[in-house]
Amino acid sequence: MKKIAIIGASYLQLPLVLKARQIGIETHCFAWPEAAVCKDISDFFYPISILEKELILEKCKGISIDGITTIATDMAVPTICYVAEQLNLNSNSFSSSIATTNKCAMRTAFVKGSCSIPKFIKVVNSTERINGIPFPVIVKPSDRSGSRGVTKIDKKEDLELAIEKALQESFEKTALVEQFIEGVEVSVEAISWNGKHTILAITDKITTNAPCFVELAHHQPSQLSEEVLIKIKEETIKCLNALEIKFGASHSEFKITKKGEVYVIEVGARMGGDFIGSHLVPLSTGYDFLKGVIDVALNQFEEPKITKKMYAGVYFLSKETEKILPYFSQDNIFDVQKDIQNTTLQNITNSNDRSGYLIYQSNKRIKLL
């Protein structure tokens, strides 16, 4: 039986652990015990922080793992790449992992790779002067995800407070001030093998308005024009190469203007969260993305095959999406997965404010009533 180390053990990694066990892989999970829902499901669990790469390396040496991976979390990526490099396992380089988990380093790589990006500046102090970037701007921590510390600012007077908020959320106390691009948002799910990239799906993303931009719903396939989709795919390949992503899943986020201009916002060297990679991709394409991620880590990858073309999506329950509630009781209309965690709905300022979700598969896009 092959052995795989999975970095992280929250609900985000649960689909990966379940898939690995389903296909007969021995699972070894590393994470703090708090909220580690995988600790009782994985074959072995180790209460070690996902940031403790040296400790995890020593454990993995003793276990003699055959591969190491994760899904849906950026924080685990440097540890995965570090351990894999030391043990000569399949992964991206450790230097690539830094570029994909730090927004400032990422934009430096994008500049070198001639990628289409908004204007930006790195800041370490809330009183720094911001020149050459037109308002409105987005202020965000350099090394966090999930909308934490992210604020849209329309005027200079609000900038200092927004930077302070971002710096407080940042582990390295660094923030990014970036030109705000008006337009629709999409993400691209891809899987790479030895530098060859296969684009699996492009997802239309629905978010709250300013100032927080928390994701409310995702839908596949994208309804953008074929011309724009070609631009997005071309820019995705350019960005993946700029970041030296050669192996495994990737999740790239873009903004598309009314003129059809494509701007990259972020790229993660991991499967997209919010059920995008684990659920929506297989529902819309028929490709077992989770197995693909495991196969890359275990050096047994096969070229992906798209076996179906369906519509799939997820709605997150909140005050903003309460009109989706009637669908939660219509079990026989769509192929759905659902969970209502809190019937007291609230307006959301970050992903933790969501009260549940509804995942669907259908022959058409399911829109709010």
C-alpha cells in the first residue's frame, strides 16, 4: 500500500483524505488537533503545525512516504515543496512555493513573466505614500487568503486604516496596495505534469460588493464569450510558467473588464477551495480532480479526460443569498449536496460568516429565484 502525507486536516482536506482512502492509499495527516476533522478519518494523524516543515520532514522520513500534497490551502504549500525536495518526491520547487504564497513575490514573478497585472506597491507601514496607482485600490495582506484583511478604498483618506488592517492580518506584517480592476471575476482550475498544463474548468465567481468581496457563489462552466475564454487560458499558461508551477493542481483568479481585458489577481499552486476543485470540477467535467492530485504526488499521473459537459455550482448561505433557500427543500429537482449550519442568516464580511451551502449539478445554470 502506498503512503501519502496530507498537510492540513480541516474540512478543506476532508475530500482528499476520503478519496485517498477510497482508492487504497494509506493516509498520514499533519495539523494541529483543533478543528482537525480528518484526525479520526485518516489512517494516521500527527498533531504538528503545518508550518513546522522540519518536524514534518523527519516524520515523513520515518514513515517512508511515497508522496505529499494538500488541497485548498496556501499555507501548506511551502512545507509540501520543502519536504518533497528533501525526499526527492514530486512537487514544485520550494522557491516556487514562496512565489505562490506571497502576493508581493507573486507579482514580482508576474512582472518578469510579462503577465497582465494591475499596478501595485508593497507597503510595510500604514503611513507610506502611495504614488502612481489610481484610486480605487484594493489593500490586502501579502500572505493571507479567504478575504482576510482585504479592503477596497475609494479615496486617499481611508488608505491608512485599510493598510493597518491588512498589516495586522499579515504574518510577515507586509501589505499590498493594488489598482482595483472593475469587472467580473473568474477562476481557472488546472492540473500540471512536468510543466504541461491542462485547463479543466473556468468558474464564474459571484462575490459581495465592496469593501470585503467575499465569495457568495461559483458556477461552471463560465458564460463568458469564447474570445475572452481563449485570452484567459493563454494568460493562465503564462502565469503558471512565470511562477514555475510544473506539478499538481492550480487555482488562478482573474478579473475581466467590460472591454474584455484580462488581469491576473492571484494564482495558487493548489486546488481551489469552496468546493470548486473537489466537487464542481468532477460534476461539470467528469474528471476526478482529487485522484489527479494524488496521482501527481505519487508519480503515477495520467493525462486528464473530460467525460461530460454539465452545469455545476455552489451557493453559500447568507443574507445575501437567502433567495436560494427554497432550493434546499427541493431534493428531487437537482443532484444536490447541501448543509445548513445556522438558520440565523447574517450579512457576511468573510468566509467564516457563511451559514451553509448548496451544491448542484444540472443541464443549466441555477440562478437565484
